[in-house]
Amino acid sequence: MSENVRRLVLLRHATAEPDGREGDESRELTAHGLDEAARAGEWLRENDLLGEAVLCSPAARTRQTWAAIQEATGHGVLITMEPAIYEADVDSLLSVVRDLDATAPEAQTAVIVGHAPGIPALAYELVAGAGDAGDLETLTRGFVPASVAVVAFEGGWGDVARGAGDLLDVRAGGL
């Protein structure tokens, strides 16, 4: 991969319980969700997409998703808890991505573990709705838990903008 190309992996957390002990942020993964996360991790590893930088919402279900991926793959990159990812809209998520220029400028691949509708909406906006019709359908209507979108960009993280990316892959949950 060219040093100028960055890959952004956008991962929705795996299947979680409908209720948390202390509200939405405390919702934990189900047994099925733990399996989904491990399968997603295997797919990420097989495709060299585990990333040099990982940003995660502080919600229990996103943290558990990444922990299951680490357990399944042995990937030990330091994870950054980013509160701005929780319940984020596209503009907030774009800011998180652009901030990678300051926090992880050397990263060629970064992973964001977050939530719908923000994560799939960001992927759609980054590629300006261009790409395979089936992949776009997944982004807009079928980005179920443990789904992954991979978007590529030229330049640094600070250059990431709406319509500047190429949709490399979309995998619906359960891969």
C-alpha cells in the first residue's frame, strides 16, 4: 500500500443486550455478539485491517467488541477511548478522523468502533454515495451489528472529507 493511502475501517459494535444495568452505555454483548465480534476480527486480520490506531466509543458494547477481536486475533494495539464517537453524527465522526493527523499521523490504517446510525452514515458520506449498489444498500439499510465498511483515502488523516474516499469493502454482520 502506498504511504499516501490511508484506510479507515468503520466497525459497528456486535449484537448487544436490549437493556443495560445503568442505561444505554452499559449495554453488554450477547453470547452471539461475542461470536460475531470474533468472526469480524478474523476477517479484519485476514485482510490486514486491524489497524495501527483504534478509536472506540466508551460504551460497554463497543469496548467488548474490540476486546473480543483482540482475543480472537492477538492484535495488541493500544486502544483509545473516544467519547465523541458515542451517539455521534457524521460531522463529529469526521472530526475524530481528522484528529488522527495529530494523534496517530503514522497510521496507515485506523479502526473506529462505534454505533449506527453514525458509523454507516459516515461511510456513505465519505464515498458520496458512490460504489457497488449492494454495498451502498448495506450502508443505508443493512448495517447490522458487527458490520464493517472500509474506505480508502489519498493524503493524511486531516485531508479526509465527504466524497474524498473510495469504498473498498462492506461486510454485513456475521461476515
